[in-house]
Amino acid sequence: MNIQVITHPLVQHKLTLMREAECSTGKFRTLTKELARLMTYEATRDFKIEEYEIDGWCGKIQGQRIKGKTVTVVPILRAGLGMLDGVLDLIPSAKISVVGLQRDETTLQPVSYFEKLVDKMDERPALILDPMLATGGSMVATIDLLKQKGCKNIKALVLVAAPEGVKVVNEAHPDVTIFTAALDSHLNEDGYIIPGLGDAGDKIFGTR
Ligand code: URA
């Protein structure tokens, strides 16, 4: 399985606070952002670097910078937006590509109703953001879309994953690593992750 569960104590502590039934909108939103920030640190660990010369206070020295085109962050509407600021805290220069998906009532497959992607997708690493990896349908559709645009280096950042969704994404796109704070038990009959977080979008936006 191409999945990395981030077991850092801060990540697990914060995720547990989010699981509390009485977690307020403000607290849930803040924790979503904080977790996204911590997970970005792990998900970017293998970014390539290059040496370059800078003028230091005592003369010229060799420094390092991230090689290649700036990463694009891809929040899936709407809940993925909750993770965006956390990623931007660490990568303020990131380019943002937004994807909106809805279910086609005939085929039951996710279809794109909104996409605004940055240029040169074929040269950028992409970090897809969606708090909940449930059935995996939206994630696979988003990865399909990015690959159609030439994206070659794609990672998925989710707060909680269901085994069912991980299987679907891994089978469709074995090259895409899923970073998650938790791999939970299963999906219930309504498509919610158990124990999960409930409806993450509603909790982030206060629409519950
Ligand atoms: N989306 C959510 O917000 N929560 C789930 O448990 C599954 C999908």
C-alpha cells in the first residue's frame, strides 16, 4: 500500500481533539490548519534540492534551495480549502489549483464542475488536499485530471483515510503516496468514515 500514516505525537494529539463530538467550528478549523501544516513538513521531505551561491555576511557561501518549479497545492472543494492555509504557512510561494467535483446522479461517478489550474502542471509537484479519503472517488478523479495535464509527481494529503478509499486510490494510481494522520476502521452505509470526524466540510464551514 502506498500510504504513510504520520504518527508524530503532535499530529495524533491534534487529531484526537478533532474527533471529540463537542469540538467547536473554530477549534476544528484551527486544528485542520495545524494538521495540514505538520503533514506538509512530512510530505515535502523528499523534495529535491540544489546548491547555489549566496552573499553571506562573511563572503560568498554555498546555500541550498528547492529545485525546479514551485509546487502547486490542489484543494478539492469544499473541505480541502480548510487545509490550504496550513500548507501555505510552510510554502507561501505555492501556486494554487482548485478542483470542484460533484456526483453525476446517473453514473454516480464524480465529475468536475470547476477547475482552475495553474500553468506548467507538467513541471510542478502537486499536493492534493482533502480532509477525508472515504470512497476514493473524488481523489481518483482529481489525480486523473492532474495526470491529464501532465503532472508526474503527485501526493495526497488527507487527515483521515478509510481502507476502502486507500485501496481504490492505490489501485488506480499506485505512484501517488497518500499522507494521512489516521487510517480508520471502515465506511458506514452512509459513506462516513468510522470513527472518522463526521462531515469535515460542515465542521470547517460551520454548516452542520
Ligand atoms: N466526507 C466527510 O466529510 N466525512 C466522512 O466521513 C466521509 C466523507
